[in-house]
Amino acid sequence: MAKGDGKRNGFDAHQSDVQANRTIWLKCLGASGVRDLQAGSQMLEIAMIVHTMSMLECTKLLTMNRLGHLACAKDGQPYVVPLHYAYADNHLYAFSMPGKKIEWMRSNPLVSVQVLERGQGREWRSVVVDGHYEELPDRIGDECGRDYAWSLLSKHSDWWEPGALKPATLSVLDHSPHVFFRISAESMSGREAKD
């Protein structure tokens, strides 16, 4: 059957995709690379297929996980750090002590967060969120946002440790106000790989 006729069953579609990926890889490898992949007369099969995730699948992955990687930038220099978060209402909520990431996000609120989920074998799912950093200050009139962040984060045990533990002396930390913030999910995209 032709690839685009819509009459293939799932197995035939998968086999066709596998063959297409195998052909692409073999062309990229060249003759010497193909010889390196051969084991006797059998060729190593390349069977990983990467799919685009739907917005619903992206949202579910963000909701089910707690750890991502935050990317921020200042003066043209990128900086990436782990981020413990809670996802709700199209925002990632988080907590931190003052430090480099807070300083940089205050300077440039455009950030990205990547959340990765490993599956069995070579399978994985990944979502990237692009958005804006927004602090939830501890002042009269702003309690609602801060309280909401606290209520989401506190559903997880030891939620405060990743943001509160810093390689600094206790006297410095005792005088540093903690920072609650959120990142708006202005756009997101996801990919998943399956064997």
C-alpha cells in the first residue's frame, strides 16, 4: 500500500517508518559506517520513532512531574539549573533562595524549562516550556499568588529543600528572604521517542 493512502494498519505504518528511518541513517553513515554496523550478514535495525506530543500530552507530563531544567540568560550568557516545580493553571510554580538564577531572571524574565521523562529502554518524553518569570512577592495585596504557590508546592514532601539548600553559610541564609515565583507557559512543545 502507498504510504499516504490512509489504509495501512498500525503495524504496517510502524514498519514503514522504521524502514524510512533506517534508510536515512544508512545514507548518513556511508559505506564504511554500514560495514561497521553489520554483524555477519545481519544489519542492526534502527527502530526508534520520534513523535510530536499533543498539548494535552504535554500538560499531563508537566503535571505528573516535579523536576525540570530551567534555562535563563544574562548579557548573552545562558545558564541552566535544575528546578523543582508544581504545574497548574498554565504556570510552573517554584521556590528558591536568592542566588544566580533569581538575579538573572530578574534581569531577563524570558526563560525556558525542559522536563524529561524516561521510559523503558530508549523511550523518553520531553516537553519544553517558553515563558516569563514572575516573582510572587511577600507584601500586602500579593498574598493570594504566594499562598497559591505554597499550597501547590506543599503537596509534595520536602518541597522546600531543593530551593532552600544552598552552598552558603547559615548566617547568610538566615537573612536572605525566600522567593516564590512562577513561570507562565506562553508556549510549549513536546516530543516522545518509542522503540
